[in-house]
Amino acid sequence: MTHSAKFHELVAGADVVVTHFGATILEALVYKKPTVVVPNPEWTRTAGIEDARHYVKKVNAVLISEITLRNLLNAIEEAKSREYPKLPDGASKLADLIMKL
């Protein structure tokens, strides 16, 4: 897929986001989309597998370590069935801290 100026619309309209461990993960989080993370160990200039493991645990995403069609389809179904994580309201917390200055 090539870059799209309307990429956020594609993510917003997706049922599940399948992505390498990169910025798309943040887009999926913003739109509260179930996410499947497929890191590529050959891409040495990106975050590593340990970072991906940490992230998927935090946001209840699914991590695929061996890329096969069956694994991908299973991961998509698993991601759809997972509950969206309860994340703290960072904006309110930040506003409270600013007001205390």
C-alpha cells in the first residue's frame, strides 16, 4: 500500500488494523481499533520485538511472530474478540498538573 493523505480515514474505517510496529499502531489506538502487530525482524531501523511485545500487552493487541495466512486470519479474529483496553485519561491528568503550577 502506498502512502495516502487520507490514511487516518482508512484506519478509522477499518474493522481491524494489521501493522508493523510503527506509527500506524498509534493511529489504531486513537481510533480504538483492534490491532494485529506483525514486526519484521529484518527491519533493523525500527523498534524491536521486545518493544512490540511490551506494546501489545499494554493495549491488548495481538502479536504474530510467524507470518502465515492461517496465523494472520487467526490473529485478526482474536483481535476482534479482545476488549479495548481501559486507558487513563491523559488529557485530564495533564490539565490537573498544569492547574497546580
